[in-house]
Amino acid sequence: MPLLIRLAVRNLWRNRRRTILTFGAVALGIVYLILVDSLLRGLTQSSIDNLLDFESGDLQIHAPGYFDEREDLPLEPALPVDRLINEVRAVAGVRAAAPRLVAPARLHAGWEEFPVVLVGIEPELDSGTLRIMDYVEGRAPENGAAEAMIGASLAELLEIGTGDWVVLTTRTRDGAIQALDVRVTGLVRTPNPNVNRNHVYLPLNTLGESLAVPGEATVIVVRAGAGESLKELARRVGEHLAAAGTAADVYTWEQSNAELVALIRTETVSDGLVIAIILAISLVGIANTTLLSALERRREIGTMKALGMREGEIVGLFLLEAVATGLLAVGTGFAVGAAANAYLVAVGMDISAFFGDLDVGYPVTGVVYGVWHPQTFVLAGAAGLVTCALAAYLPARRAARQDAAATLRP
Amino acid sequence: MALVELEGVSKTYRQGKLEVPALRGVDLEIEAGEFTAIVGPSGSGKTTLLNLIGCLDVPTAGIVRLAGRELSRLDRNALADIRREKIGFIFQSFNLIPVLTAKENVEFALALLRRNGAGQVHGEQVTELLAEVGLAGLENRRPGELSGGQQQRVAIARALVKAPAIVLADEPTANLDSENGRAILELMRAMNERRGTTFVFSTHDPMVMEYSRRIVTLQDGRVVADERREPDAAPHPARCS
Amino acid sequence: MRRSGLQNRQALAWLSCLLVVLSGQALAAAGLTAEEIIARVDANSDVQSSHGYSTMVIRTGRRELTKEMEIWSSGDNALVSFHNPADRGTKYLKLGNELWMYFPDADDLVKISGHMLRQGFMGSDFSYEDTLENRRLTDLYEFSLLGVEECDESECYVLEATARPGVEVTYARRRMWIDRELFVPRREELYAAGGRLLKVSRVERIEEIDGRFIPTQVTMEDVLRQGSSTTLFVSDLELDVEIPDDLFSLRSLMR
């Protein structure tokens, strides 16, 4: 081992306690970064999965003009289901498609009422497209029947169970109040809290007739085959429908859910913030260590200068010590981070412990799973090392510049 | 040309608003191979003089030349290079690097030299040199495991290992008892005689003067006496095992 | 504050509806068609302008809220100013087809539009869009006479109103009990498109003012919300009074 490295290692060993503190701070930072990043990525992934699997699908087809009004959930303009659904399913790259009729409503229970979203579905088509049907406690409503499934959270809030009757009020296409007496056939308990809290599912034809829009859908949700580019598929579906003589606009889930996309982007920023905090901790820790070390070793530094070491070489020695600490911390951080992340990936973490029932904007509930993201390791490692080097540099340079004659005076 | 030439060298330290003159117009020449003691009371400027010769400090006025090069024209890195290649230091408080063994301390000086490709001494020669200064078998001890005298021997080996043009020793015996001090002096004189290395000491130890061939006396920053003499015969030869 | 403002609007809407529908000449009529009966009601409610005070009691479950207001109306315009402590200074302005609210605490002027029009305030069953109903009922509905019934110790025509095709109405069907002598509605039932009963209103007091018969106490009940009803009391009502035109302006709202 070269003498300088031996010297650096022994100096670190000499101040074991301080070294361990510094090393621990950096290692902890790296572990934290790996885990926070993993959970945030997991949260993002679950959010997207939950959104796509339970609400929006990959693509949304609307009648022209609907998209800009979509926040209000209007019944018009709507799409003719029979003419469109088979055309859509015929497009190469479309794995599944299902029509939905979505309308705002109020659910009445006693003297209370709650705003809900009515979703008219064709259970057969819907179960191949979205995953609501996999999460029904009870059974799906039957076509043409005055039956509904409702979100489990909503049901629990209103103390409604399977077999109960509820009244829903909404508006027909012409703006007249419509009241629907429906029997609850099932509760929908999905991993998507928006669905559980807000959605009431009725058969498409029951809802369509009640709202004076029989045979129509406000949206056709489309699932893409594996590996399809959504933009490309959206373009193809749009062209196919245009060629078939149907006016319809096709959107990707990212276009339809700008809010979630923005939230995810914000999260990337907060990810950066976490990195910055970790770097700051490391920076202060290492700078402090180097400063103390340099103070203690004033005479030693003077001796080294007398022996002919250049100032730059002395700085280099301190950097070597800092980087060695950093390497140790990175190694440990990786090992512990990887082990902890393996747990998060396999077992996950119950985020309700943090947020409770609070709606934090993510369509996620319960357990969030970590993900493996090698770039985070690379980033965390590089950040740790660079921080160590940066933090050591200034105190080291100050120490190296000291007047050797003065420090050597007995 | 003398190895060391000082012409009208003054050095003034500034302590707050106070200017403290340490040297006031010193002219001095030291030839290669000399074994010279700088003596004088505390505060007479001995250490300052050594620091100027040793490129650890620059004069406020006057010229310092080492082997013909004028030091005040050089930047910090060039001064460091001269210290590395030409100058060995021996300190009153030994100043070994505590985390390195005796052998590593000597190798350290050598390693610095090698990085410039200027080193000519190999690893096993370090062991030999340590044996020559009387530390055979103690090579792997750390400074904390050595006596003061032993530490100073390591320092001597460290100074000599790079075959410097001059060794500067600031009060080398001040922290040693008389027996150890004498042994160190004998060792240095033996090295002076055997290798022709130039030695300059600062001291107010009369024993050091006994061993010196030239005694330069400083007082209030001025050279007040410069006496060349045959040293007293050493009672014992340097102990070299 | 905003909520209570919304409630106030509903109250106004209700009042203006009432004024339109209820004022009428006592006239004994026999053998009238549904259209003739409604035309009579419409004609009797032809009030140019009015000024009065009203108290609205809103009962929601066990809670009861009382609002005091002063009301000016003229043609299709109306201004309501609230006087009860909680809502003091809150004003509601109906300008033709537009609804505006002014909240003094926030110094905030809000136009009620879109989904907000559908909201009922404070559990009362008046919605904002109810107050915007400027068109005559006969333009919106086809009426048929179902018969004559005893109603609150009076003889009443029972009329059924069905939305005219292609016309946008809030209630697809209504059933009205019109006092045979006063041509004032005594009771009304409002139905959903599917036929479900949504709301019931009852006139509990009718007063003669300047020769017209005006309902001065009306209770509206939301059938879908148990225990929820709103009663409106009208007092000191003056009809066909002089009202400066600039009263119905956004500027006066913020005054």
C-alpha cells in the first residue's frame, strides 16, 4: 500500500470516534436517500398503476369538445358506443377497450348527501380493460337493472352495505334532475382511494337511459399492448376512427391527468431536496472533521511542509482521508440501503402511518412498495464522494497554508 | 561559492501593532561540510536564522542564497521543492509523524523525493540507515513507543536519508538528557565526518558547542562573534551498531 | 360566509318565484282549461315591482338557522340584502339571467355560474337556477288538469306540468294545487325525470295586499333529505313601488 494511503488510513483510525461519526452521517444520508427515493418512485409507480388500472386506462377517447370540459363531467358531447367500440378494438396495438359514461351525482343517505361520480360500465368489457371487477365484494350490477356497486370507503362512511337501497340524484342530458333508486350489489375496494371514496358504478345501459343518453359513452378507455408507445397508439387510433368516419379525440393518460403528472414532477423536485439535505449534512460533517483534524495536526502539517511537501500535496492528503471516509460510507450506505430496500421492495411500507386517511393527492392507499433504481445508487455514491471531497477542501487548504515556521515553534 | 550566503539579512515580525526585529542585518557564509553552531540567548534570532536558511521563512530585507540560488525570488512551491531535495530538519521536539513507524517516517521523506524522480535511496537502505543511527530492530515501532533519544535518531535518519546539502537542527538536544544529547551530537558529527553533510545547529547547550568547529554568536539579531576552532576530541565515538 | 350567501340567493329565488306565481286576483272560475288556469295565475302574479322583508328558517336535521333579509324586485331583477348578524352585509343580485353575490368580509364579488347554480343552500331545497326561472311556466311545461281536490280547506285545481320536448328544465314534472278562488298555488310537488318525488312546497299563509293575494308563509321540504325543510316568512310587502333602476347594479351590490 502506498505510504500516503497508509498515512491517510492511520489518521482516520487515530480519530476513530470522529471518523465513525462522519462516516455514519454520510452513510446514513446515503441509506436515507436510497430509501426515500425508492419509496417515492414506488409511490409514483403505484399512483400511475392505480390511475391506469382503475380510472383512466392508457388512452381516453372522447367526443370532440369533451376534453376541455372534462372537469365538469358533462354528458355532452358523447360517443356512440356501438359504432365506436369495435372500431377501437380493431386497431393494432389496442389490447382492450371499454365504454364508460361518467356523470357527477349526489348520493343521499338520510339527511346527508355526498358528491359522487357515477360511472356507467359494461361489466364484460370493463373487466378486460380496467381492474375494478377484480376488487368487488359482492357482485357487479346487471345490465338494465337498478343496481350499483359503490366505493368501499364511501359505503363505510355512509354505513351502507350490500343489499341496501340508495338514492342518487344527477342531471339528465337536458338538465332535469334525475333521481335513481338503486340497490347496492357490491362494494369496490381497490388500491385506488379515489375510486373507493367517490365512485358509484351502474350498468351503462341503465345509466344511459336514466340520463337520456342511451347508447352513449363520455369516454372509451383503451389499454395498450405491451411495449406500445402511447402517443403513437393514440395517433393510430385517432386516424383509424377518422377513416371510419367518426369524429373523436384520443388522449394519453398523461394528457388527461396533468395534475398527477405535475405532482410527480414536484416529487422529483422534492427528491432533489432530499439529496441537497443529505449533501448538506455530509458537507457539515466532513468539513467539521477536517477542520478539527487540521487543527490537531498543525505541527504535523508544519513538519510535512518542512520535509518539502507542497501545500497542494497536503491538501491532497486531507482529501484522500475525506474520500476514504466517503468510500467507506458509500460502501456501507450501499450495503445497508440495499438490504433495507430489498425489504421495502418485498414487504413495502404502510403509508397510512404517515398520512392516515389524508388525501395527499396520490391515488394510492395502504402499502407502498419500493423499487430498484440503480441510478439512485450511482447518484447517491457520487454525491457522497463529491461532498466529502468538497467539504474537506477548504479546511485542508487553510491548514496547508499555515506558516510552517510558526507551527513548528516549540 | 559558499553553500549558504546571507547578505544584510533582516527579519521583522509583526505582533499586532508592534514590530519585533528578530534579525538586524546579518551577513554570514557557511561552506559545504561545516559543522556550525549558532549560539546566543533566547530571542537572539537563532531560530529565525535557521528558518531563513531552511526556506521556511523569507527575510524582510537582504539576500539569502542556498547553493547559489536566491531564495527570496522563489514561490512557495519552489521553496518546498528546495526543502524536499536539499534540506534536512531536526527539531527540538523531534516532530515525527505519530501514526507512522520509525521506518515509515524515514521512508516518508524518501517517498516525497521519489515522486519527483529525484530519489536515489532504496527501501533496504532505509533499514541500513536506521541501523547506522543505532535503531536496528526498532524500525517498526511508532514514535510513541520510542524514547526521546530514539525519536531524535529517527529524525536524524529522516533528515539524512535524502542526502541533503544541509541539515538544520534547532536545539536538537534541548529535550534530551545529557547522555542522550551527547550520543545524538556524536552521531551527527559522525555523519558529518563520514558523509560530508553540512550541519548547522542552534543551541545554548554548552555541550553542543564542544562538538562544533565553528560557533556563530547572535545577540539582539546581530552576529557578535564568529569563531572557528578545532572541536574538542570527542570522548566517545558515535555509537553505531 | 360564502355558503350562507348561497343560501340567501336561494331564498331570494324562492321569494321571487313566489311573488310571480302567487299574486293573483280572486276570481271564481269554472270550466277552465289547464292553460286558462295557469294564464290566470300568471296574470295575477304580474307584479311590476316590490319591496319587503323576509325571514327564512332552515331546518337541517336537528339544526335550525334563521336568516333575515330585505328584498327589492323589479321585472327580472332582484336585490336581497341580509340583516341577520352572521350574514350582515351579504347581498345577492339577480340581473336578468345572471346571479351575483357580494361578501363584505372578503370584499368579494362572485358570479354564480355552472355547477354552482345547481347547489342548494344550507340544506334548503332552493337552488340558484330556480331563481333564474324568468320564463313563464307555460313556455316550459305542458299543463293538464287532473281534477279538483280539497287542499288546506280550500278547493284546488290539480294541474300536472310536463316539460315541453327540447326545453331544458330542472324538474321534469310538477304537480300544482291552485286555489280555485284565489288562483294562488297552495301546494306544489316537484318530480325527477324518472318520476321520483323530490320536493314539496306548501303555502301556509296567504295575505291580501293591495287587492292581491300573496302567499306570505311557505315551507319547502326536500324529500330526499330527511328532516330538512325551509320556511319563508314575508312581511311588510309593498307592491308596485318606485325602485330606482340603479339599485340593480354591481355597484350598488358593493355599496
